[in-house]
Amino acid sequence: MARTRMIKPEFWDDEKMATRCSRDSRLLFIGLWNQSDDYGVVKGHPDWIKNQVFPYENISKTKIKKWLNELEAIMSIIPFEHHGEKFYLIRTFSDHQKINRPSQARKPKPPNDILNDSRKAHEASVSAHGVLTDETETETETETETETETYREFVRMKKSEYKKLIEKYGRDATEKMIDILDNYKGSKGKTYKSDYRAILSWVVEKAELAKGEIKSPQKEFPKQVTCKFCDTEYLLGHSSDHCPKCYESFYTTRADGTRSERYPQASPEISVDKLTEKMSVSGD
């Protein structure tokens, strides 16, 4: 399944790729990011790659192989085989993509010699060019908060949204809710404009029913109550909590937004006569 990936501005400044790779091969390279798993491994059959990256283009297998060869020549991708099937390791994948919580590996791990070669090539590149950055600390922090990150194979959200879930429900409960959404999307093929909103809209309640460990607002309506002001019994509903006889509200809202039951001695709106009458009845 294709995944959302990020293109950094530095990609367009890569002189080696710009001078040694065609425009089409560079576009193909970006497409391979989308088709790879969270570890930079992607299937390597040219027909499969063409159908995934250029599904509506009339492009021959020969051209796809040519573009792949250009990327291989500069070690942007490194080929390897597993049980007779071809794969590519995107050597600089971790430089371009920051995966907060990578999904379980579904594709084979590259051989150790390929991983070592990839690591050496990366270190040589850093030694030759140094670590260059023109971003300020504030810019980097802002990008980190607004960038969409992968938390499971099918679940993505902003880092700031993930933090909100942890602050509200705790880390363990948040991870369980993400698991629920990931399994649902993976099995049903469902997509959402916002996985964060999906969690808030229904996953919280499902997780609560499944484990009983996530607190969510209780469904308390309708229920039978007795008015604290005139002793009238009535059915408390969703739309109104006022007594049908004296019109006093059953609840009061605190400053933090939570509600509690109202009582005559705590209500400034109650008249002195009514309060005296209530206290007299209570004394009898």
C-alpha cells in the first residue's frame, strides 16, 4: 500500500542526482518512496514499479529499467534478491523520511553486506559535504509539529495531535486506540481525512468497550431524577435538564467545563422564601 512521504527542499539541490539522472528517473525515485515500506525497501520488478508509479502512462519496461539503472549508478537505490524476487533498498530513505513509529516489516531485510555498503556510502557523503543546514531551531520545531508522521502502517497524524491524545488519555491507551484504527483501516481499506479525528469520533468508545481502560463521557440519559428545589420527579433528557414544574436546572457547570448537580443552598438564583420553605420541609 502506498504511503504519504515528505520531499525536503534539499532534494532539488542534489547536484549529483540532477546532473547524472534524468528528470524521469528523479520522478521515479520519489515514487519509490511512496511504494516502499517504513524501512526503505521496495519491490524491484520493473512491471510492478511501472504499474504503481505510472499507472496511466504508456511507458515500456525498457525505459523503467533505464531509469532504475541511473538511480543504481549513483547508489540512490541498491538492488538485492530474496527467494528469487528482486527488491531495492533506498539508501538515503532515513535522510528524507522521519518515521516516528514504523510499522511491522512486511518486506525482507537487505543482506548485511548491502546495509554496510549503504552505511559507508552515507558516511562518505557526509564527510565530503559536511552537515549543512539553513534552518533555524524555530523553523525545525514548527515543521516537526505540523508534519504528518506514520504511527502504524495505516495510521498517520501530526505529532502535535499525537501529543494531545497522550495528554488526554495516556500513552498506553493512545497506543491501543492507534492499533484499533490501524487494524480497521487495514482490513476494510477505509481512509479518513484525519486519523486523529477518527480516533476522537469512534475509536475512543470502541477501545473503552473492548478493554474498559479508556475513560470517555458516560451515556447517562435518559434517567429518572428528583428536582432538588420542588421535589418533582421527572425524566432527565439530552436536550434539557430543567424541571417541568419550577424550571430550575438539575446541573450546574463549573469553570473547567465539568457538571455537577445543583442544590438550593448552592444556588444564588433561589429566592429566600423558597430556600426557607425547603429547609423547613427538610427539618420536619
